[in-house]
Amino acid sequence: MSLKIIKEKPDNHCLFRSFIRNISGKPTKNKIKKIRNILANYIEKEKDKYESFIYDTNFKNYCNLIKNTDKWGGELEILAFSDLYKRNVVIYSKEKKEIIQKYDNNYKYTLYLEYQGRTHYNTITIIPKHLILEYEIKNLKLKLNNKNLEINKLKKKNKELSLFNKNLLLY
């Protein structure tokens, strides 16, 4: 298994794009709006669980901001996503070069995020081992083909040198 980082656009929707990539593929404006609404509605429904995360505005206003604006998402939305979609979440810090947070609830699937600081997230995808092996085999075949071409060139030069040496001996 190998990891690939997908750079998300820094427009306050980056975390929501990562959620979408994890559950349904390519993010679109409609999918971003939908996931924002789904998460805000879930947070409202589970008010007792999530209200303590909100400190800069009232609860209802916060949920409306998530639904109707480009307010960036953070820990609250990550927790709600994890609970609602039954995903573990692992957050890697680009700056610290280490995992800085894990939400592990023994779910079957895991969302991997790269935190770049200043409320920006990128998606980390896992590349299946068989795809990596296919890629490595392809590259090895190319290298082998190039080596064979080099060997053939050397053989040709060797043959030319042998002919040249024979001709020298005749003189």
C-alpha cells in the first residue's frame, strides 16, 4: 500500500471535498452543498453531543453557517462525519510530519487527511498494492528493455571493433 496526497483547493470547502472523495468519488458543487447540509442537520440532531464544540456563535447560527456559507470545517465536522458515515479518521500534519489526531472507532473504513495548518486539509488516498506492483512491473520492463538496447549497441560496437582488429592484423 502507498499513499497519494490530493491537493484540495484552499476555498474553505477542502475538508468537505475530502469527505466526498472518501464516500462517493469526485467532488462537485452540488455534492459539497449536500454534504454540508447532511452534516449540519446531523449536528443539529445530535446537539447534546456536539454543542460544546461551538464557542464563537450560537449553535443554530453555526449550523446555518455550515449549510449556507463557505465556512471552513474542522474537528466538529470531522467527528460528525466519522459518526454519521462510520469512518475512522486519521489526520497527518504536513508541518510536524506525524499523525496528530486519530478518531478510531473500529469502523471498517478510514478517511486519511493531511492537515496543512490554517484550517486547510488535503485528501490522502491509499493506492492498492496491486496497482503499485503493476506500476513497478511496467517500469522494470521499460528498464529491462533499455538495458537490452544498450547491450545490443555494445555487442554491435564489439563486433565492429573485432572486424577492425582483424583488418589491422591483415596489414
